[in-house]
Amino acid sequence: MDFLQLTGKTILVAGVANRKSVAWHTAQLLQEVGANVLLSVRSQVRADAVKKLFPNSPVFVCDVEHQEQIDALRDAVASTTSVLHGIVHSLAFADFSAGWLPFHQTPRAAFLQAANISCFSLLALADSFRPMLDPETGSVVTISISTTRMAAENYGYMAPIKAALDSSVCFLAKSFSQFSKIRFNAVCPGLLKTSASAGIPGYVDSYLFAEKATLRKQAVQTDEVASAVAFLLSPRSSGINAQGLVIDAGMGINYFDDRLVKTD
């Protein structure tokens, strides 16, 4: 039974990095349920690696920092299909090369670059692909975080960037509602084991604490996030729009767990 009703639907997944990435798990799942998956990556080197993971899917190169490359991506995708039923925006980048700094010392260039790649790219992709998105069942899903109100020092300025992303989801949903039924939502996972997270200073300690704080004492798995993305792409979630779906295994309600409070 095709419960998700994604068989034959064409989905663009932007941001595949490797087998640990949310985008990889999402693309893999979408193929399993019969969707036609198109992939977008940042560089040719990455494209060569991703082609080995998805030999039967078109892989396009697009650095979303540059509008002309986004428009070129649209044109390249348009040469393979006339309609898109969904876009997965799994793009985030932060330059921590300056090392850990207090938030008030965040380098301007690093903040603005992170905002461009991690947030504004959602707007840019949505607008560029607007004519191609199915106006009745189109769905755009981005990857955020479980909370942007937790001031974790090591995550630093990326939390405000994700807060802007969350807000952008709402404004895009409202804006597109003027001429279509295209939906915009975010999946907001707790801490994950990904190659991107490995670059965050002190992430392992935070991850292990987060795992203890979950109700099941097991961290969120990347394939669980992918399943939520697939659901939000599906017509089965047609009533969900402008929302952030938190996937944190109950962590957000369990910070005062006795086993955390009464540590030796």
C-alpha cells in the first residue's frame, strides 16, 4: 500500500553530504517509497562522491551562496522534469575556524555567511523553483533544530540563524498561500550524529548529555528525522503548514530528570 502517496513524485533533495547526513537518509527513504529523487550538492567533488551513493539519480552542483547558481540549478532540473512535488532543504554551514568565542564576539562575516547558506537559501530556492512546484500538492521541508531558545555556548550563533529559518518557514507559507497550496514546514531534531555536527566544538559532550535527557535514554536517530521529512512531503500531511515538527525523543520536557539532577 502506498500510504505516503509519494510513488512517482519528483523531489529535489539539497544538501546530501554522506551516509550520516539527514539528506542522505531522506533521499534513501524517498527512493524506497517510489519517489523520483533529484540531488543537489555544493561542489563537484561532493557530486562525484554522491553519485556513488545514488548512481541512478541526477546529481547537480549548486553553491547556494550565489543566486546565479541557484537559477542554473532550476534550469538544469527543468531540463529533466516539468514539475517538482517537493524540495528538501538540508543546508547549513557555520565557520568555526576562529575557535570558540563568546556570542557577542561572533565575527560579522561568519554570521552573515551562515545566514546566507543556512537560512536565506531557503527563500532563494523557493522563489527560483516557484514556477515548477506543484501548486496543489507541493511541499517544502527544511531541517531546523529542536529549540532555538537554549543558549548552548558551543552552538553559538547558529541558534539565531536557525531561529530566522523557523520564522522564514512561516512567512514563506503565508506568502505562497496567495497563489497556491504549497506548504512549508520544518523538521526540528534534537542532537544527531552527523559529519556537520562533528565540527561543532564540544559537541560530543552535548550529545551524550542530550541522550541522557531523552525519555528513552537513546538519542534521536537520523533515519527518524528522515521519516518525519517524508511525512511532511507527503499529501498525507496536507493539513500541516508553517509548522516545526520537533523530533527530540522527549528531551525538551525532561531536563529535570532525577538521574540528571542527582548526579554524583
